[in-house]
Amino acid sequence: MAHHKSALKRIRQSNKKRLYNRLNKKNLKFAIRAVKESKNHDEAIEKFNKAVSLLDRIAAKGIIHKNNAANKKSSLSKLVKKLAQNS
């Protein structure tokens, strides 16, 4: 157990940030899954835009790296383009 006030505060802060980051990553995972499970192009475009917005917000806050967000957006856009060609 921590003995200093500052250490106790740091524990509280890190727990709060950990929960916040977990929630955001979980929401991101569901948004990406929704894009991947979409059946037609129009539905995929709508869900893709929401996922991209979420990715940008999470990357801006430093929860994931900006290059990681860029790679995820790229792979999702490839998937959406593939749906357009199949339709």
C-alpha cells in the first residue's frame, strides 16, 4: 500500500484513466465489428463514418497511436470498397 498522499492520488488517477481507456477501446472494437458485419454498401458506409470518427477521437486523446488509427481506417475502407464492388 502506498504511504504518500501523492502516490494514493496517482493510484486513483490511473484507475480512472484505465477505466476510461477500456471503455473507449471497447466502443471502438464494437464499431469496427459493426462495419465488418455489415451486409450492403450503404450500411457499411454509414457505420464506417461512425467508426472513423471514433478512431480519430481516440487517437487524438492518445488512447491509441495515430498510426494505429490510420491503419485501422485503411483496412476498413478497403473492406467497404470491396462491398461496393460486390454490390
